[in-house]
Amino acid sequence: MMRPDAKVYLYPKPVDFRKSIDGLAALVELDIKVAVFDPVLFVFLNKPRNRVKILYWGVSRTLA
């Protein structure tokens, strides 16, 4: 379950959706400069901007 106080970060560049969770987490840490484990949502779009992937550190301590 998401925390109600979670911030949302939209990644500014299109992302190759073949990237795994680890690849997306690396983008977050390198480009956004936010710890992956903070209570935030990271939103990624593909190049045509018709698909979305969301990275979130959940309550069960897993990335989803």
C-alpha cells in the first residue's frame, strides 16, 4: 500500500522499457539524485509516451 505522503517524480526523458527494476533504480539514483528507498513514486514513460512504469519501494520492502 502506498503512503499518502509519498512524493511523485516524473523522469524527464523517455525510457527503454526493456530495462529491469534494477536499471530503472540506477536511473533514479544517477539522474534524479533521490534514494530509491525514500517513500516516493518514480514514474517513467516510453518514447511514444503511451506506456507508463512506476517504481515504488513498498511496505514489504520490495521494489515494485
